[in-house]
Amino acid sequence: MDQARPAGSSPVGYKRRAPRSAVRIFTCALALGAGLSFALSAPSAYAQKRGGAKPKPPATGAAAGGEIELDAPAAGQPPAAGAGGTVELDQPAAATPATPPPAPAGEGGGICEIDPSACPKQADIKAAQNKTINAEIYAVQQIYALRARRFEVNPYWAFGLNDQFVSHPGPGLAANYYISNVLAVGVNGTLYAGLNGDSDFNFENRRATRVAVPLNEYQWAAALNFTYVPMYGKFAGFSDFIFHYDAYIVGGVGAISTRPIPVIDPDNRNFSFEPKVAFNAGLGLRIFLNRWFAATLEVRDYIYNEKLENTNPLIGQTQQQLQDKNNWFGENRLTNNVQAQVGLSIFLPFSWEYRLPK
Amino acid sequence: MRRFVTFLVSAALTTGALLAPVVATESEASAQEIQLTGPLAGAPAARKLRLYREGRFELAPTASFTLLDEYRRTILFGGRLQYHIKDWLGVGLWGAYGVISSTTDLTDQIGTVALRNSRTAANLAPNGAFGDQTAKMTYVAAPQITFVPFRGKLAIFQKIFVDTDAYLHGGVAFVGLQERGDCGAAGQPLCTDPKSFELASRTAIAPTFGLGLNFYVGELLSIGLEYRALPFSWNRAGFDSRGSGNNGKFPNVPPKIDDQDQTFKFNQMITIALGISLPTHAKVSD
């Protein structure tokens, strides 16, 4: 652009005279605006939100360094008022001194100036160095999916793992609230009614041995649970993508409604469902598909005291005895209903703010 | 002319200034898709991976526990020898021998409660314990392929960190069985004959597949947990339960035990393993 400069003028002088002022300023302002828009928008591209970074205060004077000026005035000269030909990015107000006045000798400024007795001494600093600080730094900060203070809704499908005789599949729903990132309290319920399946094995075994195995079917189960999440990690899949998972233990107490399937005397016996107290304990694996959606696999043992059908021979009993409900039940037996629960987890709210820096 | 050029530049910059936040905001919606243009552009998801498997042999003593057994449980001890051609692909052999075999409560109940009479004569030995006629899994040998699609790490209590991989395996299993021998046909003993309750050896060929986890406690050692399925048909109780009637689902008259009495079972087991990888040091990826 030198060819456009008036003959005999120096570059500085040319700038200070600043012709075409209004259009040029507008052009430069837009250029800066575009640049700043990108600069300010840039953080949105990060996967993790930046935590705690405060904007840097504007540097003052030449001491700030790194100052960018499009049209800097000559050294030692203030910008010409009203010239309108100078645009600076980090130019302090004209009335602001380039550097703050130095503090009087012997004063530290701040608290030392207000209250000299409270001014920290060298010994205080040494003591502060030795003080134990509860630094909240964890092995892994900004875990991919935080659970603390979030609700988890977990629909699942349950199927028995130790039900060779009668299968007990059924849909279920769990809801948990995470008090902390590793501890949750919640409830779950499973509906088995209408889905119990008496296997061929029972019939074939009875036919071959003439021995009847008492069978039971389930109606529903519900429990209040505590969940503890001691393990989490991440996997690289096919060296191409990364997914996060955690493993948890769960336990609680609730009820399960069951009844015997009449095997010994189906003509006379008709059992009703009765709820029994059931304790449960289990392990689970949760694979996060994103920060609020996960697939779950859980194995849980529901332990309860089952009432079995009376297997004593019916020979010699009168019709009245056969129909007496007090004769229908036999022994009680501690029973383990081990079931797998495959489902999906939805965490609410969907997003959160990290407290710890990455 | 100069004013026109300045106007064009101004208009372009204005457009840029207005569109910049819009463009930048659109990229915000996909947090994972960082538009990398620096040195990480095109880089793999994970770098400097310890390649625990690639080019290494794994020798792992194993203990396997059968699940959901109706009449008899088996604990098999054995080993797995594998060579990993790639970090994600290995070939090998798993073999185990059934060392401990115990009866279930149902077996014990049948043995003590069931009546021995003409109706049960073909299915229950007249004097022997019922457990003696139930089938046993004596050994398993399975050449197999291992596919390791997932590898990563696991934090336990924020204290212990272990490299972990998840794998799938599949192959063909040769399963040694001892089950009640055939009876009732020509040249065979009657099924009510006490001698017919003796067990005979047979080898079943079945598909085997499953999945597992390996936890690497070091470059040399790993701890494995594996699920394995071995679906095949066998006569686990030694009953004559199939062969006649509708769809062949009723006992033969007179009693006859043959391969039709072998019923399908989705046999399952859990295996724990202690893996030793050789050479002792693992390579590290780029």
C-alpha cells in the first residue's frame, strides 16, 4: 500500500494523519469483531467444559507486553485526540497512567496497609508452608458420567439363572437417586405374573421316578435398595472409539409374592399368592453410551423363605382332609432366586457442571 | 475504486462477523466431534497402548464350575494355551478335566425317596444310589479363536488401576462324557437289568462360545474370568424318557435307552484363570 502513500510522508506520519478514517475504522473493527467472535466461540468446541478460568484483566501500558497495536503512535507520544486514525486492542484509557504508582517503601499494600499488625511475617509464611491442605484432587477428575445428585431410571428385563424347574422371566423397573457419586438409594420392582414357565424337565422327571418336586411361581417382587459403585473404567473398542463403564454392588430388602404350583394334588389344592420378606444382593455392570444413557447388566440374588407344597402321600386322607388348606403347605425352605436383569439406564438431569477441574 | 474495494472488504468482514458465532455454535452440539487440525488430527483413539497379547503366548491354569446343573455338578481343572497373532486375535486350545463331581439335592432326594417298583425299574437302579447312574462330564478339549474387541482400564476405589480387556471366544468342543449305556435293543441288556445302569463313555462334539474379562496385574500375569456355553444333548439322568408316542416324547415300551433319550441342554460354566504371558515384556503401540 506504500504506493498509495502521499509523496514524502513517513509511514508513521501517514498513520497519524489517518485518512479515510470512518470506513477504515469500521473495517478494522469488523475484522477484530470477526476474530474475537471466533476466539470467544472457540471453547464450545471442547468436549469438556472448562472450569474456573477467569478472563485475564487487560494489561496496562508497555509493561504488559504482548500488546498488539494496529496503528501505534510514536514512542512516548499519546494518541492524538480526535485524530480517529488509531485503533488499538489493549489501549488503556487516556487518563490511566501506564503503570500504577509504586507503594511506599516498607508497606506491603493491601492488608499490611490497613492493619500492619495483620501483615504476614516470614515466620507465618513458613508455618503456612507446613500446614496440611485438604486438596481435593482425585485420581480421576471430571469422570465422564457423574452420578452424584442424579436420578437413574432403569427399565429392565429379568430372567432366572437358577430356575431349571420353573422359569421366572419378567419386566422390571428400578429408580435410584445418587446421594453421592458412589452411593445411591432406590427401589425396584419386577412383574412375573403370567410369565412363569413350568419346564418339560419337571414332567419327565416325575414320570421317570415317581417323585414330585414341589414347584413355585412368582407374581411380583419389590425392594428398597442401596447401590455402591466402587469400580469404573473405560474401554477402547476396536481401537476406534472409547466407552465408559462402571460396576456396582447392590443390596436391599423388600418382598416377593409367590405361591406353590399344585403338583401333588392339583384337583383339590388351589394356592393364593402371598408376599414374603426378601433380602437381595447383587452385582451390576453399566456401560455408558453417552453421559445420560447406559446399558445395564445385573445379577441379583433374592433370598426369601419359600412355602413349599406338602409332598406327603395323599393315600388314606378323607376328602375333607384333602380340601383343608392347613394340609396343603409343607416345609419352609430358604430359597435363592438368582436372576439376571438386562436393561437401560437413563440419568436425569441430562447434563451437569463439573466442580473439579480436568 | 478504492472506496468500492473497501466496501467489499467491509461487507465480507461484516458477513464473517455475523456468521462466525453461528458456525461456532453449530459445532458445539457434538461434543465428541472435536475438529482437530493440529498434531492430533487423524490420531487413534488411544495411543501408547500396552499390547499385552500381540506376538505373545498365554499359558493359563484354569478352574471351571458348571452352572444350572440338574443332577450333577462338575468342577474342571485344566489350562488354556493361546498365541495372539494380533492384539485383537488369538488362536489356542482350552482343555480341562473333571476332577470334582458332586450330586445335587434333587439327585440325593430321588435316591432316598423314590420307590423302586415295576414302574420305575427301567429308570432307577434297584439297589444302587441314584447318583451313580447320572452322567458325568469327564473332560473338555476345545480348540478356539479369541477375539478381543475391547480393551481399557478399570479403577477400583480410585486406588487400584488395572488394564482390562473384554473378549469373545468360540470354537469346537470335544466333551468326554460318562452316561448310562444303551439298553433294551437287540443284543443289549434289558433296561431293568442292574448291569444296564453302568456308565459308558462317549465323546460329544459341540460348539463352544462365550466371553470373558482379563485383568492385567502386570506385564506377565493376568487374572481371567470367563463364561462359556457348551450346548449339546445328553442323557443326564439315565432315564428312558423319549422314543415313542406323539413326537417321540414318551418312553419306549418295552423300555429302551438310546440316543433319542439324550435331551438338549444349554450347558454353561464359569472359569477363572491365572494367565502367564510370554515373552515377559509387552510391546507398546505408537
